[in-house]
Amino acid sequence: MTDSDSAVIGILSDTHGWLHPGLFDYLKDVDLILHAGDIGHVGLLDELAAVAPVRAVWGNIDGWDVRHAYPEHDQFDVAGVRFWMTHIAGRPGRWQRGMGTRLAQDPPDVFVCGHSHILQIERVEVLGNMLFLNPGAAGRQGFQQVKTMVRLHLSGGRCQQADVVHLDP
């Protein structure tokens, strides 16, 4: 994955054990799938892995099956872009669990989290122009009105485009 200079990544979170039937149409041509926690069960990630390689972190609703198979924090490179993914982090200016301090020490190019069920994508200048990305929630549980995911296009060591996908018409 890190050898190529371009990639398309499907990013989702908060599925809570359910995969939207339309999700696979948006994932069929991605190079990698990221799941930012509240997965529900390991079998859901196995279904996603049949489409593309998967990286995931566990969330607060995840049981020991997920927590034993996946970390709470994951840092990795894709197409020359440094990622950090976790489930609960807050948001720029309102970080939780000491994340602001941790991010300031070595900010990634892209920081992915979930938990809030609120879609948010923004550049954080005080953290080296880091891209903050919360894909919202792709599952049925929660208060969100629209189920969402994000397709992130990488090329030349940079994020070129983020496509927000609304899973319900």
C-alpha cells in the first residue's frame, strides 16, 4: 500500500454491527478501507476485507473480539501520507483524552476519528495544516439524520480530494 504514490481510501465509522447495503458500491474500487471504531463485531470487518484491505481501531461499544484484533490507535503511511486513526478524540479546539497534546508532539498529515456521528472535515493550521476527518456514522444506531462515509484521494504524498458519500438518498 505504501509503495504506490496514489490511492483511494474508503473511510467509515460507527457502523454498530450493520453495513449499509449501498456501502459496497462506494468501496468497490478503493485501495484501502479505514474503519474508525464502533465496529460492532469482527465479522463486519471480514465482510469489508472481501472488498479491499482493512485497517481499523476499536471504539467504545466494541467487545473483546474487536479489541484483541485491532488497536485503540493506529499510525501508518499510505501513498506518502501519514495517518493517525483512533475512535474517541474530540475535534479541533475541543480535543478529548489529551489528544491535543499528543497531536502537537507529532501531527500526522491526516487524523481520522469517529464517535461523534458528526461528519467533519477541516484543515487544522496550528497542527501543521493537518487534515481532521470524521466520516460521520455509516450505521443505523445514533441520532444522525444521514448515514455518511468519505472517499479520500491521495496522490503525490498529498490529499487531493475528499468525497462525502451520503448512503441514503
